Amino acid sequence: MEKKINYTISVYTENNVGLLHRLSAIFLKRHINIESFTTSECEIKDVFRFIIVVIMSKEDVENIAKQIEKQVEVIKVYFHTDHETIFQETALYKMKSSSLFEEKHIQNIIKESNARIVTVNPDFFVIEKTGFRDDTDKLYENLEEYGLLQFTRSGRIAVSKEKMGISEILNTFKNQK
């Protein structure tokens, strides 16, 4: 049996209604859990990039990529292992303001984790941490005992280490419109 590892799938696409549903249906039909999902505009105007993180075998990710590319709006699909990408996530932690002043070691926890305070008001303060999932999880564990009010984490954002050639494809796509 082939080893299952993390893959980051990059889907370059037009921004059309219903595509998100169809993409998630491809994974649902195969009983594949999506670990992370992020989308935004990319380096070419009017082209969007979906970043999907899954744990699967190379054979399975190749098949999924081919299936995704069959969608009309999809321009190109790439997939990479964690070693082939540079990636990060961002997490926000909301805590009572009193904790910041009453529990002095919270300031040390923030400093040691290379996080930063993004806002402070009389009722709460918000900490931001950018890094790998393990980094944001560790900060969560360190802050949890002091009463987290809210916690949220973004999906993965990633760029490949190697050139993908997508700019040439996208410029051709743009010139055809």
C-alpha cells in the first residue's frame, strides 16, 4: 500500500458560482477529508487560486488533480508535498484584557512564541500568530488555561519552491479573452 502524506493542491480557476460546491463534491464522492481550504485572487487579474490540503497517496492525488482539471472553469491544477512548498497559517486568539495584566507570564508566552498583540481594549485583547500548524497549536495549548474567549485559524497559504509555469499559462489564458 502506498504511503499517505500531506499534499497541497493548487487549483487555478475562473471565479464562477458553484465551483466550490463541485470541487468539494469531488472529494466527498471519494470520502477524502479536506484538512485545509483557502482561496484568493492570484498573481493574474480575475484568476483565483484554491489551496486544498489533503492526506493521501501520490496515485490518489494524481487522480484527484485530473478530475478537478475536467471542471470547465479550471485552468490548471498542481500538487506538491510539504517539502516542495513554503506554507504558513495564521491564528487569532481572543482573551480577556484582565489576563494580560494579571497574568504577567502571558506576555512572556506571547514573546517566546513570536506572536504579536494586534488589538487591546478594556474587555479583550487579540493575539496573532503566523507559522506552521504545530506552532499555532502550541500557543493555543499555552494560552488555554488562561481563558481563551475565541480562537480561529486560517487555512494554509502556500507557494511552491519550484517554478510551476502558471504565469505563462495564465498570460495565454488572459490574452485569449
